[in-house]
Amino acid sequence: MAAGEKKRIVFLGPPNSGKGTQAVTLAQRLGIPAISTGEMLRAAVTSGSDLGTRVRSVMASGQLVDDTLISEVLEDRIGSSDAHDGYLLDGYPRTAPQADTLARILARRGETLDHVVLIDAPTEVLARRALLRGREDDREDVVRERLEVYQAQTAPLVERYEAEGLLRRVDGDRTIEEVGRSVLAAVGGEV
Ligand code: AMP
């Protein structure tokens, strides 16, 4: 892609699909910030801020944080100067109302999305990876809950972005390097 061309990209995918890892790598390569709402919330919990106190137990249970609350966090972050010309969203939107909010934020800023990258892998692979990773919300029952929440609330967004012609599917059941090459190709980068 042309040097200096900034993009607005959304990463979609179930927990443990590897999208966080790929998001950081791609964003670095494109010179745009990787904005992970999950990371922002974990940082808030660690710092013991007001926000952290409010979201801690919801996160630990594998449920989603309230749409209005997370949308405020996101809108605030997108308003920072480093996101002026482009950004990669990892973990937002996760529900239909969040996708509506993102569409409103974009319209207000006179912007459009360039790509929605879906990284997917079979459920057994996701569950196995969760046990290896060992994050606080990677306990077996919480993993199952997070997968169910993804299927019920986030997976429907795939159709929506497919209908908008933005969806790029990437098989996440391969090595990090292989997935990375496909992700780059999916957003029109040179592999
Ligand atoms: P993640 O790191 O993206 O897997 O997110 C970890 C947890 O943070 C999720 O299980 C949710 O509890 C919460 N979270 C992150 N992003 C969102 C979002 N966009 N909407 C609601 N909850 C979120």
C-alpha cells in the first residue's frame, strides 16, 4: 500500500483467535495505534480506577461490559491525536449497539472503515489456547461463557460487515507468521 496511507480497521474474532497478537503487529506495520478495549479495561482494573472498579467483576465472569460505558471509553480514545488519521480496533464493536455507535462516531468525523478482518478458528483450538494462555478470564468455565457471549452477541456482526462489503476472512488455525501474512494481504498490504 502507498506509504503514509492510514487506515481504519476493525478486528473481529472469538476469544483466543490470536487477534490481539495480530492486531499489535499489523498496527505497528501500518503506523496506526492498536486500540484494544479489553487491554484498556484490564489496565483500569490493575490501576484500581473508578472504571476498573465498575468493570472488574463483569470481566471476571466472561460477560460484556455495558454498551454505553464501553462506548464512552472508545469514543474518548478515538478522539486522541494519535488516532486522527487511522486506527485498528481490537475487541470493539462487540454488539449491534456498539456497531451502531461506531457508525455514528465515524459519520460525525466524516470517516469510513476500510476493512473488517475476521480471524477465526475451530472451538477446540480456541479452548486449548485459552488453557495455555492462563489469563485471569481463561478459566475453563469463563472461557466457555466468553465463547457463548461471542456467538450470541458478536458473531452476528460478521453478516453486517459482509453486507457492507468490508469483511475479510482469515483462518486463524495456523502459525502466527502464516496468519500474519494473510492478515496483511487482507488489508491490501504487500506480503
Ligand atoms: P478482550 O481482551 O477483548 O478479550 O476483552 C476482555 C473482556 O473485557 C471481555 O470479556 C469483556 O468483559 C470486556 N470487554 C472488552 N471489550 C469490550 C467491548 N467492546 N464491549 C463489552 N465488553 C468488553
